[in-house]
Amino acid sequence: MNSKYTISIKDHKENFKSKASLEYQEKSKIHQLKPLLLIILYITTASILLHYNNWSWDEFMLDFMGLFFIVFSFFISIIAGLFPTKSMFNNGVIRLLAQR
């Protein structure tokens, strides 16, 4: 066997995560879903407020789906890079200052 390669015994305890790290991951998942839940709450509230006088489930769902489409298409366009974000702006300013 070549001297570049070595064989060692791996400690299997490293494969198991501690309870604290699992709790941290769970909090991080909830933290990651917080913006999505807020957006759905805002869309639902706006749809309810549009129809609180003349309630109709059909009209409510129509407005909910329309608002959902508008909001999430905006986020998809940000992800796709169609609109400049703060980091894109900062990178452009840094490049501009570096040229001077």
C-alpha cells in the first residue's frame, strides 16, 4: 500500500447528533419558515378585509390566489435576478469604488 493512504478507525459517536444540536436544528427550521408564514398571514388578512362586508368563499379564494401569485412571483423574480437586491447594489458600488 502506498504511504499516501492511511487506514484509521472512525469513532461512531461522531455520527450521532446531540440533543442540543437537534433542538437547534428544529428552531432553525421554524425560523426559516417564519417569513413564509407571515406572508400567508398577510395575504389571508388582506383577502378577508376585501370581503368582510359581502362574504363569499369563491371571491375570497379568487383574491387569495391572486395575491399569492403576485407576492410569490415577485420573490421568484428576485431569486432569478430580475430585480437588484441590496447585495447586488453593494457589489456594484464596491466595483465602482475599486475602479477609481
